[in-house]
Amino acid sequence: MSILVIAEHDNAGLKAATLNAVTAAAKIGGDIHVLVAGAGCGAVAEQAAKVTGVSKVKVVDAAHYGDQTGENLAALIVANASGYTHIIAAATSNGKNTLPRVAALLDVAQISEIISVVDADTFVRPIYAGNALATVKSSDATKVITVRTTGFDAAASSGGSTAIEAIAAGPDLGQSKLLGRELTKSARPELAAAKIIVSGGRGMGNGENYHKVLEPLADKLGAALGASRAAVDAGFVPNDYQVGQTGKIVAPQLYIAIGISGAIQHLAGMKDSKVIVAINKDPDAPIFQVADYGLVADLFAAVPELTAAL
């Protein structure tokens, strides 16, 4: 049994989500190969070769893979799919863009956002915004799977040593072209990979309050900043702050929810956090149902006191 894991990277470094996908592959069992497709991505292939559990790295270095557009990458994966029982990618924006195309080209059903592996054919995935778990079994010869990164620990990024094999590039299909990227730069940790997250919701009132109240707390904790959809829709913060079903799925060591009522869509994105702390003046707020520690208080008084005490 051989498994192909699609590496996610920026042509300079391997993204952490790939390590979670490798762990999921290891739970299935078999030889794990990692496909690195990009332009000038030799350093990424070297990093992938050091990941524990990986038995081979396949690298394709060509200009038309530099932007990793879904059409070109899917065609490359399908061209190299022979012999693989499973094709796996993290359920990130890139994975969600590419793997459905792969499944369609292979004429198989994709198994999306698994959080657990029962056996090589059977997987557990959340449905109904995480309120129920479905156990699904696939009889497809090739199983195309996306992995919810919060469901699996990251594989060790060092300790491995495997061969790197260069394989031929496919044609440039020319179906899409990346015109530009708007990158958000921050001294704080990346939201999806942060160990501590401080999130604010509609209760912050406005964007000025959000930054004035939450940023000092986040700075003291070395935390990333997050937000509920209500806060994003109200324009308090950009949408890359959003945690939830339609935002980022996170599972930090500590999640502090401030002024967040706890709508089902938000809970779906953070309820796997190891410790959840909620501060809200409404004692009936749904967020308290998942919180390990809850404080019923005015956040504009409680949060500055908490920050001062740290």
C-alpha cells in the first residue's frame, strides 16, 4: 500500500499543514511518498525528505507550478496517481482547491476533512458543523482524502532521511493564472498554527475597542488574534482573522473567547482547543457550554484587569 501526500509550500519552506497530513497517512499505514511541485522548490523537497515517516520525496520543478494553480497541480497528481491507494492533502484552501479536481479526474468520491482513521478504507469526518461525526467507508481503488489538520498531531520535521526523486513535469494547461497576492504580515503567530489564540466577537462593539482591549492581552501571551464571523462582518478586523466553519479551523493549547456568544459556526472552528476560556456578560451564552473556564463579566473591565495581572 502506497500513499501520496501533496506537500503544501511557498516554494521556500514546507507548510506545517503538510506534517499533519503525513501523520494521517502514517495512521493508514504503508509507504508514504510526498509530492513537491513548484518552481525553485529544491529547499522544500529537502525539508520534506527529513520528515519522520516519509519514505520518498518526488519533486517537480517547473515555472508553471510556481503558483500551484489547481488545474495544473491536479493534472500532475492524476498523471502520477498509478500505484497509489490513497492521495492525501491538508484541508486548507490549496487542498480544497486541488483535490476535488483530482477526485473528479479519477472518477472517485472525495472523502473530505477526516479527523480520524479507523482502517485503510474507513474514516471519521465531522458533519452538521461538527455536531455529528460520520464514519465513512470507501471501496474506491484510489481514495482521495483531505485531512482536517486539527485532528492529527504534526509529524516530526526532522529525524527522517529519504531519497529525493525528480519526476517529469506535465504540460501547462493555461486554464488559470495568478494575478497577485495580498499577504498580511504580522509579528504575531500565524492563526492556524498558534498555540494561544485571543478572539473577539460582536461584544467588542467596534474595531477600535477590539484592538485597544485585545492586543495588549495577546502581546503579553504571545498569542495570535482571532475573531468571530460577526466581528469580521461588522468590519472590526480583516476576514483572515475569522475562526469558524467558514473561516479557519483551529485547535490551540489555549483559546480565549472574549465577547463571543458562541454561534454553532464559530464553535465548529475552535471547540477542539485544549483549554477554552470564555468571557461574556451573558450567562446564557452558548460559548459557556464548551468552555473549560467561564467568566460572566463586562469584558471592558475584566480583560484589562487580566492583562494587568499577567
